[in-house]
Amino acid sequence: MNDWQDDRPTRTPGMSAKDEILARVRTALAAPRRDAVTEAADVPRDYQRADDKQELRTAPEKVRDVLVQRLEDYTAVVHRTTASAAPTVIAEALAGARTVVVPASLPSPWTEQVRSEVVLDDGTATAHELDTIDAVLTGCHTAIALTGTIVLRGDDLGGRRAISLIPDHHVVVVESDQVVLGVPKGIARMAEDPRAAWTMISGPSATSDIELDRVEGVHGPRRLEVVIVEPDPEPDPEPEPEPEP
């Protein structure tokens, strides 16, 4: 309990300007009293949740379409492919790199056709050594379509944070079952391992100066390429045999 009032105060010699301003703000907003008891059940729970019907009912291919649109808005390069064609697409994305660093447990088919020198990260390379490597290839934990966010976990697939921040070119592979629509579902997936080190990437690293001139590559890779591995298309149905005369 305290003795402050919601009503606009009368200026008195002992009242500070801060107290007067805050009291007026409370009055204007009709804020509840500080001594009012608020139970947890009184807190509105109408925000979007991981089990929201939009999340559950939106077709996966439409969710991936939204992800592609958001990533391209961020100037990221997006490649849509299938599992069988993914090694070729990955090799094409890394064609200009002389050296590529990869996490310890990256699937071996992803690098089968890569012509660059592949450096397996063992955690000992320093920032200066990583700065001499042209590109990094990682997997992904979650991709959030509505925000165009790629979520990396600091494990043997996403790699430690340094390898995804220092090389100038990042190619990340996203499996179709890792794509979710909204942030709540993405956070729910991340909550499976709350103690992990997470890196959330929304487009290439970029910043703007006071004149709004965009500069890329200040806080991370200047180039981001996302390879989305989608299910193989359904085969065309066989034509029905013509009836015999």
C-alpha cells in the first residue's frame, strides 16, 4: 500500500516535477492503482500462441512461400530445391569461395560437390583465423516465416557463433520441417533446449549511419544465402486406360 493518488495532483512545495508528470500520465491513461491486487488470471491471454489456428492450419507450402518473401525482402538469396538436388545447389552457392568452414556434424552429402577447401571447425580457430576463410556452411534449427528469421543452435549442425558471424558469406540449409509460421512456434521449438546458445539471423548483417546510408557486413556476414530443402513433388498420376471398344 502507498499514499499516492490517481487524481491530478495539486502543485505543492514538496512535490517534484517527476511526481507531477507521472501522476498526470496515470490520470490520462486511467491506469489502475499500484495497490490494486492483480492475479495472474487477470492478465489477458489473447496474444498469438504456438497452437494458434493460423499456425496449425496454414499449408506448409504457403508457409515456405512467406519465408522466401521475407528473406528476399532482406536481400538474402534464396534457393528452393529438393534433397536429391541440394548438394548441387549448395556447391553452386559456394562456387566463388576458396575456403569454407563447416560445423562438426554437417551432413556429408551437403559438401560432396563443393570444390572449395572444406575446413572442419574443431573449436580452436581464432577470430583472426576465421577472418581468412571465405564462407561458412551451416544447418539450421528453426526458420520463422513471418519475420524471415533463421535460428541457429550452437551445436554440431549450426556451429559455434563465431563461425556464423566472422566469414563474409553464409550459406545456411533449411529443411522443410524446420519452417514455422510465427514467433511463438519458433520460441516453443527453442524451449526444447533452453540452455543452448541461440543465434537469430534476419537477413545479411546491415546497419545505417545518420544519413541512412545502408552498410552491410558490419556485424556479421555481408552475404546470406538460404537453401530451402523442400519435399519432392508428387508424381503425376498415371492416365487411366482407355476403355476397350
